[in-house]
Amino acid sequence: MSQTSEKQALGAPAEDTNRVQLGFLNRALARPEIGALVAAIVIGIFFLVVAPPFRSAESLATVLYQSSTIGIVAVAVGMLMIGGEFDLSAGVMVTTAGLVNAIFSYQNNLNLWVGAALSLVVALAIGFLNGYLVMKTGIASFLITLGTFFVLQGVNLGVTKRVTGSVSTPNIDQMNGYSQLQKVFASTFQVGSVNVSITVVWWFLFVALASWVLLRTKVGNWIFAVGGNQASARAVGVPVMKVKIGLFMTVSFLAWFTGMHTLYRFNTIQAGNGVGNEFLYIIAAVVGGTLLTGGYGNAIGVAIGSFIFGMTSLCIVYAGWDPNWFRAFLGVMLLLAVLVNLYVKKLSTSRKVG
Amino acid sequence: MTDTISEHADQSLHEGEALVEMKEVGKSYGAIRALRGVNLTVRAGEVTCVLGDNGAGKSTLIKIISGLHPHNEGTLKVDGREVHFSSPREALDHGIATVYQDLAVVALMEVWRNFFLGSEMTTSGIPLSALKVKDMKRIADEELRKMGIVVKDIDQPIGELSGGQRQCVAIARAVYFGARVLILDEPTAALGVKQSGVVLKYTAAARDAGLGVVFITHNPHHAYLVGDHFVILKLGQAVLDRRRSEVDLDQLTRQMAGGDELTELSHELQR
């Protein structure tokens, strides 16, 4: 049994000596959110210089609010991308969620909570369907959710027009349950003299939760594994299908959440809204260091990506520039982020033998 | 290090005991028969080598044992009871672990996360409860060290390790989590001479610890170094099935290189 034990100097301890410990800078660079953090600081300083209205606590609160409107869904989209999938339907799903709540409650004259619950069920069902179709058919999630995206876009407009006769829902602020729901999803509170939106708190909470899940739980381990190497994850017993469907449903849950915010902030929803936002979520995730190919990224990075989005979209206005430049800026950010990601991936997969 | 393998290996394993028995097993994918009438017995403390050219049915065979694809002909028995796996998890629960050549590990994940992937230690059974990160790192590092794999930093992505080391981590992981049957899918195919040696020693160590090992390869030299029993597959059927005492390396090599076909070919090509 153990006759081999003496002659076995297994492995190659010799390799120990020719592996070098990386310097602090290199190790820091290998963290997913570092690129985004540096970018956020540089952009922040830049706008503090060129856009004087930005230099106030009030502006910061507004920027945080703007960031949170994208950031809440972006966190889920980031997790989904770490899990190796895309969701292009997330933008219009936000609108679908709001519409279902408003129209259902208004037409049946029911408490808004009932509509909100139904809307949640609908959103989760769409998320489940996205995930189920991707896993069952093996077709790229890019295509499946592109389909869902168009279906929802059409249904949003078609149903709203048919039921209400216009492209927006009726005002719901006199209905039962409004004040409570408004408090949960769209209230503001005072910090000193500054009004802060409740969504900022929700956003921080979701980011913290996502970060915990990704780095400190079993499910988080599985998310990285299914995104990094699905076949390998399956072979060691990770329930790949459950993990991925769960991720799609997380996206749809937070899309529902943002939909609720939109509805209770403006009391009405435009049926054509949300188109294009799916790309903002993806950009926030990628700028935050999430690999497009999956298996790498983190929640804090995605939050920083969302913050860069919020800061830039408002500061371009504060600086008195034509807001149309914003999109061009986002494009440049995305390209830079992809380049940084590519470099980072090389850094962490290549063998660094000195 | 053999001691550590023995430590974790199932104590109830008896050498020579049949762990997995396949009788007349076949598998078709639609109209294509990838495998038919294969008999294979994996015994504790033995290395069963499955050799064959590309497309001979090696992959199909291990996919059946490891639970990736169920068989549709014949019987598969584990510990004497007939089974029909529908997922790798089921096979793992029966103590059958597979180490794949190219998909053994998740390259971008840390070594310790890879080591515990699918069998993570958590502080409680509640969903989203914390991982025992410190314990997991310590155990992974200790186990790998005992087995002669020294990683500078247990936090480094496993993609930074050499191919041989990655295979060894995957094998160490399977043994640590109580594998009784270890299936190695072309573990040496992508490796250099030295790295192959490391993996082969490791295979022998697992065998000595009493595990049943299935060693898939198309390299008869590697197979002959560790094998106790040899099966050569060709076009989905077994063309040779012998114990070590009944066959020598020349025969194996000849069969692998094409056997009679090779003789025919040499006649045709004669100048």
C-alpha cells in the first residue's frame, strides 16, 4: 500500500522557487473594480474643475439618485454577466413592471399593493422564462433576451394603447395603497439640508447584498464557476441550470423594483420608456470590471460603473455642455473599460514565472 | 503524500472488489451508435486503462460512468446495485468523481475556491450563509502541500498554475471529497514529459490508496506505466480486453497504432 511513499516527492516543490510574488501594484491592478475606481476619481476631479454647480452636497445627492436608477438593475445585470449570460430585456422590463401595476390596479379598481404583487409575479415569470429558454435550448442569451426585449417593447405599447387609449397610464396618486408604496419606493429624506432619495439607500443595500453573495456564499462561488467554466462547474456538481435561472430572476426582480420606483415617483408610466437602458446596465457592469465573457467581476465595481454614469450624465449639464455628448462619452468609457479588462484577464491567467 | 490519500480514502474499500460493473453497455445519439456491447469492471486498488483513437467511444464511456449522459443499452452497476445516472451530482453521490482534461478547473477562480467548488463549507444550512473562508483556505493549502503541490498563494487564480498542477489539484480535490472511483480523462494529453510524470505518480498513489481508477488515454506508454487492466476501444466496441499479465507494451502499442489495419496499410504503401 505505502511502498510508493518513500519514492514519492510528488508535485514539483522546485517550482516554488521560480514563482515570484507580485508587487502590490500588480495585485491591486488585478482587482476588477480598480480601473473603474481610478476612472471615477479622474472624471470626478475633472468635473469639479469644469462644472462649478457640481461642487455641492445637493449635486452629489442628485448624482447618487441618478446613479441609483441605473445602479439597482445594473448590480443584477453584473451578477448575471459574471454568470456568463446577458439580459437585453432588462430595460423594457422595468417599464413592463410599472405598467402591469398601474393598469391592473386602475382598471379593476384594486388596491395598488395587489397590482404591485401581480407585477412582481409577472416580472419573475419573465426572468424565469428567459433563463429557462436559454438553458433548455442552448441558444445564446443575447438572442433569447433580444427576442424578449422586442416582445415586451411591443406588448408594453400595444396593451397600454388598447386598454387606456393612450401611451401612458392614468395618474394613480389617489388610489388605495399609494402613500405606502410611494414611501417604500420613491420617498426622500433629509440629511442636513439635502434631500436624498430612498433609492440611494436601496441601491447601497442591494450592492452590499450582491457583494456578500458573490464573495462569501456558496451561491456566489457557483455564479463565478458557471460563468468561468460551465462544463467544469457541472462536472463537480454545481446545479448550473438553477444558478442561471436564479440570476435571470434576480435581474427581473430588480427591474421590477426600479419599475415600482418609476411608477411611484411620477405616478404614471410612459409605455415606450426603458428602451436603451439595457445597454446602460451592461456598460455600467463592464466599466465596473465585469468580464463580458463571464466568470469575473464584482458588485462594488458595477456600483462604481453606475456612479460614473450618473455623474457624467448630470455633470455634462452642470458644465453647460450639449447633453448629446453624453452618449459619445459613454461609448469611449466602454471601449476603455474593455481594453482594461482585456489587460486584467491576461494578467490573471498568464503564468507569471520570473 | 500517499499517506494523505489513504487518510481520506474510504476505509471500507477492499482491494479487488468490483466498484463499477458495466455489462453490454451501449449508447446511441439519435441514429448514431457511439458505443455498443462494452463490458468493463472497475476494481478497488486497480487502474483500468481505456485506450482508443479519437472517436473510438472513450468519451462516451466516461460520460456514462460520470453521469453526463445516461446509457440506453445494457446495465451499469455500482457496488452491485444497478444505477441509471441522470446528472454528475448523482454519480458524485455514489463516490464517482471525474477529472476532465480541459475542464477540470475554473481558470479565473482562486485555487481554494476551485478546490471546494461544489462542496463548499458553510457556517449553517441557511441559504446565503457565510462560507468558512479561513477554514477552506487552510484546508486547501494543507491538503495540496501534503500532496506535494506548493502554491505560492492559495488566493491566486488557478489559471496561473501549470497544466500538471491543475490536474493534480483536481485529483486531490476528488480524493479529498471521498471519491471511491476516479475517472481521469486524458490527464496527460496536454502535458509535457515532466508534468505527465507528476500526474502518473499521482494516479499510482490513488490506486495504492485503494481507489478504483479509470485512466483514459491514447498513449499506451503512459497506460502501461500504471495500468492493471487494459481495454482498447475501436469504433465503439472493445477490441482488446486483457489483464496486465496477458499483454505487453508492444501489443498495446501495436493495437493502438491500428493493429491489423496497420499491417494492411504497410502492405499497400510498400515500395
